[in-house]
Amino acid sequence: MREDRPYTAADASKRLGSRARNATELASRLKREGKLFTVRDGTIEKYPRFQFDAHGRPLPQIAQVLTHFKGKLEGWEIALWFHSNNGWLPNQARPVDVLRRQPEAIILAANHEVAGAEF
């Protein structure tokens, strides 16, 4: 995750274009809506940067992946899934490496990850 340098909620909200008085609200709301996820760094929730497009918007495929993982994986488990080689992807790529080029493959891999899995 060091290569990703995750955002704090305030930084993520700013990147998303928020000018609200509460600097963390926009990112926090998007997390509650299942459009972004966080990892805990000590006592601070951070937003991995790979979830955002070049304009700072959440990638829509993140929300779709999170739908599959809801109630099954969270936080660091999700981050690890994105940063680990995946047998459901061509050449066992890491989801984070093909996230923008093959969003459909990422969503399918997330579905396979939890299909029939017992947690």
C-alpha cells in the first residue's frame, strides 16, 4: 500500500472537489454509500488512491466490486485483494493493475472470489 499513498478523508474530499465546511463529509458519505472503501492506519481511516480516476471521481467499478464484498471482506482485506495476483484475471494479474483497462474482468473476478465462499 505504500506505493498507493492513501488519502485521508479530508484529502479525499478535497480531491473529489468538496468545498464543504466539514472537510471529511464527502469522502465519508461516498464510503457509506458503498462507492469507496477505507483502510485503517492506526486510528485514521484512509482511502486508497487507486479508487479515484484522473479527475478525482470514484471509479464506478469500485462500487460494483464492493457490492460483491459487502459483509464478506472489508478494509485491508479488500486492499489486499486488489494488490494480490488473481487467478480469475488474464496472466494472473493484480486487480489494481487492470482496474482501468478491464473493469468488467475485475467485477467478474470479485464475483468469483466470493461465490460459494464461506466466511
